Amino acid sequence: MLTTDVLIIGAGPSGLSTSYFLQIPKIVIIEKEDRAGGLMKTDYYEDSYFDKTGHLLHLRTDELRRIIENELNVPLRRIKRNSKIFSRDTFIEYPFQVNLYGLPKEVVATCLKNFIHAKIKKRKKRYKSFKDFIYGEFGEGIANEFLIPYNTKIWTLNPDDMSAGFCEKYIPVPDIDDVIDGALGIIKTDVGYNASFYYPERGGIESIIRGFLRRIHSEIIYKSYPVKINLKKRLVFLSNNTVYNYKYLVSTIPLNDFISLIEDAPVEIQNAGSRLSNTEICYFNVITKRILDNVPHWIYLPERDIPFYRVGSYSAFNRLLTRDEYETFYIEFSYRKGGFCDSGNLERRIPHLFKRLGFIKDDSDIISIRPFFIKCAYVIFDKHYQKSTSLIFDYLSKNRVYSIGRYGKWEYSSMQDAILYGKETALDIKKRIKIEKNK
């Protein structure tokens, strides 16, 4: 049996951040893949860099930017968002609710009237569902034209079956003046948490992971994963037939998967873990001939006849990610965990859609299409979410276990949050170690 002070499951941004901010001798990181990064990996082929779909930094603190640029030595570019919505065969600016201009006049009128009526009737209350939030804050027009169809695509669930609490941070609710201005063509592009973002100057998003790896001294065991965990005995059994005894355990893997590994978990915790649900994503990396001079960073696709929910351009983030004559894209399709995805049929629909969006003129303008899959993509905030996660985190806290990151905390959050969770966890472990030494 091997021993370590801190055992970290997963060498993604949260796990590496925990190690970086801890900087103590006895840390072991277990990583299932053959390289670190989790979803913050960047693939390279055909003279082009490809992230695992759009991975952008929304840095709300100067401290984190300083750490990335000065300590990890990863220069960043600040980029003003250029995103669109493709609705009724028309491109309008994002966010939809403050940029109605360009849609058919009857659609604009309906959206505007319904929004004003919703504002007038609004009462202070807690919304029962995501659908209630959408209709209550925006009215039927904006709901039916964009927010309902788009969110149904991305979450694979009727918004009426989703809780409302998670969304307020990410869906900006404007005032009446802003919606009227947008309906008249007074464009607003600086609304929302992602109005601007940061992206590495070179090498794609994985350059930040490489920056962490240069600065940490933990032992990383690749191509290995936990097959069984006993929290009472503080043991983790690995796929390579080794067993670790730990003092502190940090997990960054999906919460439902983690709970399923704990052999001594009470039945109510096992049941809570089994009720957690998530989406999977099939996405395609696409290389085309460069047709346009100004490609949006990403485009939302609410139209019901289009199966994909979003298409984005890596090369629009940074032209150095591909050759001068290329444009590189990702296009995403969401489906429920364990569901069926006909990737072949989806791939066949891409050339027609790209012509419709103006990215190509002819099928021959597409150079390459490759499918990829993300097995745990978006956490689903259904009716089981709140009770299940509350039970689980209370149980883990009592057993000196930290479950962090987007999937460890089972939430909708950003890469910045993942890195900051690692820092918070490291500081808490350091504090506990100091208290134990002074006893």
C-alpha cells in the first residue's frame, strides 16, 4: 500500500490548480488519459490547433490574469465578443433580447409587446422552473423565438423540467429601454458575462495546462483511474492494481461517477448519485477554405430544423491556430447521457448548413470534418438536482473529501471557476494541515 498526504483524482484545471497552490511534497495526481488537461486539451492536425470546442477565459479578477501570464508564462489576448444568432435565416447580434432588429417586423412587435407586458405584470417571487423564469422575465415572444428552443437543444430537456436557480448569472435580463433600443437597431454587444474574453496568444487553451505542469512537482500517474474507494479507511484502489492511503482526497471527476466508486457510501447517497443527470456532446472539427474576412467567434442556432445548437470558429479567436488559407470551426450537438447519437447523419448535414451560414460556397470548400465526443458535457438542473447534491456534499464534507471543478461540484461554471476552486481547496487543506501540526 502506498501513502500520500493529498490524492487528487483528475489532472484537469481544478486538479492541477490544487497542486499548484498547495506546493507540498506528498501530492499524487491520478489521470485516466495519457496527458493532463481534461477538457482543456488542444489537438493538432492538418496544420491546425483544435480545442475541445470553444474554451474561453472570462477573467473577473486581475489576480488570476497575473497568475496565468506572469507565473504560468502564458500571454493572453483580450478579445471583444463577436457573436451572432441565426434566426429565421437572418443574423442578429447576441444577446437576442436586446438585439431584435433585423427579424421580421411582426416578430419584433410580438417580442417587444410581450416583454413590456411581462415587465409590467412581474411580481417578486421565486420561479418554480427554468421555463417560468424565461416567460416571467422575457415574455412569450422572446421565449418562443429563442430562449425556449435554444435551451431545449443544449440541455436536451424541456425547460419546464429544469430548476431556475442556475440561469440568472448567465442569461442577462435587460430593462425596457434596452429592448426598445435593440428593436430599433441601436445595437448592444457589451451585454452579458462574456462580452469580452481572454485567449492564449499561442498554442490554444492547453497552453495554460502546460503552464501548470511546468510549475508543479506532484507525481502524476497517467493511464490510471480509481476502481473502488473506501472513505472510512481512506483508501483508493486504482486500475493499475495499486492502492493509496491518503489524508485528504480531492476529486475532479463527474460527481455521479465518483459516488458510484465509494463502496461504503450509505444507500441514500448512492441513490442521490444515481439521480444526477448530464448531457453528452458530439462535436465536429471542420476545416474549410477561407471564404470570409470576418467570421463571428460563435453563432447560436435556435432554429428547430437545425439539429446543432452552436457553431464557433477557432481561427476567429486567433488566426495563428491555422494556416492563412484555412478557417477552422467546431459545431455542437447535445444529447442525453446514454442516448443515441447518429454522428454520420449529423456530419452529412454540415455542408448544407455551412452554405446556409455563408461559411462556404460549395461542398468542395470543406477540407476536413472529424467527429469527437464529450461524455460528460452539461450538468442537468432537474427536479432531483438540489436535494441530491445537498445530501452528497454534506456527506463528502464529513469525510474530508473535496469534490471540485465543473463536474466535481456538479454545476455550470467556467474555466476561471475551476482554477479558483483549486486555489480555495489548496488553502483549506493547508489550513487543516497547520491545525493538525499544532495539536
